[in-house]
Amino acid sequence: MPKRILSGNVTSDANDKTVTVSVERRFTHPVLKKTIRKSKKYRAHDPENTFKKGDAVRIRECAPVSKNKRWEVVTDA
């Protein structure tokens, strides 16, 4: 099964080897027919601590690294 890749912005880099990435998705509401924005935060593995708050990054699914980390940072978006 292919791994999902998402694009988002780093919202926090306070933890060691971890960044919090906010991913926004847009979709049309089925009844109201208006565009809705929803965002979700993902904890991603960043082993070299290279990414800082505000950076645009791409994250990919991976095997669990810790209790909350199931994603890894691939590259700049």
C-alpha cells in the first residue's frame, strides 16, 4: 500500500527531533455547497532538527516512531 504524503506548515519545533505540522484541507460541503477549510495537526519525525516554525514541509506516513509520531518529514514543500 502506498504511503500518504501531505503538505503543511510547521507550527512548533519545541521538541527534540519532532515538529508539529498543520495540514489544511479544503472541500465542498455536501448540503451547503460552500468551500470549507479544516486543519489537523500531525507530529512528524525530524531527526536533524532542520525545520523551524513557519517552514512549508511535506510529510510521509511511516512506522510508529513513538507514541504520537506516525509521520516523517520528507522535504521542503
